[in-house]
Amino acid sequence: MENYIGKKLDGRYEILELCGIGGMANVYKAYDLLENRVVAVKILRDEYLGNEDMRRRFKNESKAMAVLNHPNVMRVYDVCFSDKMQSIVMEYI
């Protein structure tokens, strides 16, 4: 399993702790150094980075979440897609 705890993503999100492990991604509690707030960061598992189908599904999920505006759905603040990592930064509840 990937260990991002203690690392900074994009020089902005300091990963604090692991919140949950999913089938295709893990969710971490993080601190946004620019906005001074706690956020949730969902990171596609490293084993799927080479799988174009899984990368596309993850990206589609981020797009679907970003357009939703409902009190029961977490807001998406940021998305990061590169060859080395894919992540969705969301409201921490």
C-alpha cells in the first residue's frame, strides 16, 4: 500500500492520516496550506496508474462529483492528474 502520510502533494496539501481504503483509491485527511483548511484527498492506487480504463473511470468520477451541488454531497475543490498520481481534493466531513 502507498504511504503518502507526511508528504505534500502539489506543494499544497499536507497528508495527515489515512481515512479509508477502497477498491481503486485510498482517502486521506490532509491540510490545504493555501486555504488553511482540512480537506479529504482521494488518491488512485498506484497499481492502477498504468491501467487506462481505471484512470478514465477515476477522472469521470471527479467530473461527476464536481458538477453536483447538494448538501449531502462533498464539494470538490481540486483535481490533480499526472502520470505519477491522480487525486481528487474534496471537502472533509
